[in-house]
Amino acid sequence: MPAHPSILKAGTDVRPPAEAARRIIAGARRYFFSHGFRGVTMDDLAAELGMSKKTLYAHFESKMALLRAVMDDKLSAVEADLEQALQEAGGSFPERLQALLSCMRMHTEEIGAAYVRDVRREAPELFAQVQQRRRELIQRFFGKLIQDGRKARHDPQGYPPR
């Protein structure tokens, strides 16, 4: 379970994710990221997912509510993948740094420029929340790595000081 609170505000128009909702979020994520937010309609998503618009709206009150769920899902995935990257990386600072950078690159490359532009224009409040959460994740993971690297430099068993 992610260590951060959801970026979705309490009492929003998103229902708890059931299997169908998770499928909708995953499909919307792929479609939004590749086509942009403005370039995708609920009709497009329904056709892509092989379901009716009624089913989409049964889980998400609006396209904006679906966008919030997609962003929450993405941030949760980034956080989980950063955790996993650190756990699977070797113990050295360069190995851990490379693991974090590779993870961030993978997640960044998934998102198309049109999507970022559209969210910035169409949902500036959500965009700001996502940017804040992204900064927090970077500070948390890279900050800890830097702190650990500094400690290792002063540890006689760690890296020798220069």
C-alpha cells in the first residue's frame, strides 16, 4: 500500500476501485498518455475497452474524475517501483542511483507531451498536486540516497574519504 495519501480529495466522485474500475483506469492511463487528455473522449475509451459509456460512468462520474484516478494510480505505481528499484539494486551508491534514475526515466517516457500539456491547461489544480507529489517522491528517494552516501563516506567500512 502506498505510503502517501491519495491525491484524490475526500468525497470526490470516484468510487473505490473494483476490478472493472482498475481495468478502466489502466486503459484510460494508456490512452490518455498516448493521445493526450483532450484528444480522448469517453466514447473512445468505451470502444477501446469494449464496454459501454454507461459502465464507465457507473465507476467515474466524469472524465475529470477518471483523470484524477489515473494520476493517483500513476503516482502509486511510481512510488512502488522506486521502492522496488532500491530493494533490487546493489548496495553501492552508483548502483542505487542508476536504479532510481532508470525507474524515473521509464515512468517519464510513458507519458506523452500532449498529455502533460492538456492536463496543465484543463486541470491546473490537479497538475499542481501531481507536481507537488512528484517533488516529494524525488526528495524522499533521492534525498535518502544522498544521505546514505554521505554516511558511507564517513564510515571506515564504507567509501574512503577524498
